[in-house]
Amino acid sequence: MNAFRLAGDMTHLFSIILLLLKIRTTKSCAGVSLKTQELYVIIFITRYLDLFTKYYSFYNSMMKVVFLGTSICIVWYMRYHKVVRQTYNKNEDTFRHFFLLVPCFVLALLIHHSFTIIEILWTFSIYLEAVAILPQLVLLQRSRNIDNLTGNYVFFLGAYRALYLLNWMYRFFTENHQFRWIPWLSGLVQTALYADFFYYYIMSWKNRERFKLPA
């Protein structure tokens, strides 16, 4: 554990809290992509299979349970809550997210650390997380009104991955100098996808304007 890893985890957790706060207090999921949230459920399920086979620490196990539980909770709200589900922008959230699953799984079969079920699924989750934000970004481009909580959620979700890149760099120079190129390159791709969003988010904050992405 180091400061970058802790900051990344807390930023990730904060992004989820913001999203749950938006949904619970406003009874609305407008501007939130169900497709992205479903991808995150798949990511956490496939990544945290070692929760039942290995014990690293109480903190590690607790965070895995929290991320998995909250992601399932968000999807439940958006699909089944009698009020929240009526606010879902189905007509704008049209990105065919399941088309991301097959390429990521094939890539995990071809490029991985070791050919075991848990390792393949872990690698698949890393590749899938790199592109899971795409449905959300496409939805934001199509949305005319983006509320602050949704914009903040996406910002902190992107910041979490950027902090994790710093964590991996720190560990490379201070621990065993092992180059973990699968999460590094996937993290770079994921952070790059946020670049346009970060620019317009920061500019809107700087100019005190309502946040929006160009169509």
C-alpha cells in the first residue's frame, strides 16, 4: 500500500458514492449509462474471483466486496426501482456495449500472464475496464443537460485510474522493478479515453459554465 494506491481507491469509492447519492436523493439516473454500469458489474465479478481463494488483507477483501456490492446496487436501481428506472435515458444510451466483451475476452486468451481460469478472467477484466467508460461518454455527448453529480462521478472515476498509473510507476521504482505492462497499457488507454472529457470538465469549472461535451 502506498499513497497513490490509497488515493486511487478512495477516489474510486468517492465516485461511486457520488453516483449513489445522485440516484438515491434525486430518484433519477438521467445522464447515467446503464451499459457502462453493467460492464462494471462484469468487471468486478471476473476480477474478484480470488476473493474466495486468496486472502491478502482485511482492507483488500473489504474494498472488493464494497465495489462489487455497490455496482450491483446501481444496476438494480436503474433496472428495477419503480421511480429511478423511469428516468433512464434508454433512447440515448444506445452504445452496443456487449460488442466490447468478445474482443476483450479474445485478447485475454491471447495475451496474459499465465493460462489459468482466474488469471484469464482477471486479464479480461483489465482489458474491459479500459473501454467500459465508452457508453457513458457517448451518452454524455448526446445529453443536453448534464447535472453536476454525473459530471463529478465521471471525473473522479477517470481520476482513479490516473492515480493507479502513478501507483504502478511508484511500485516499479521502489519495489522489484517488475514491468506489469498489461495493466499499465490498459490504464493508459483508459486514461486517454478520458482526456477529452477532462479538458471540457476543467474548462467549464474554470469558466464557471455549465458542463457539456461537444456533439
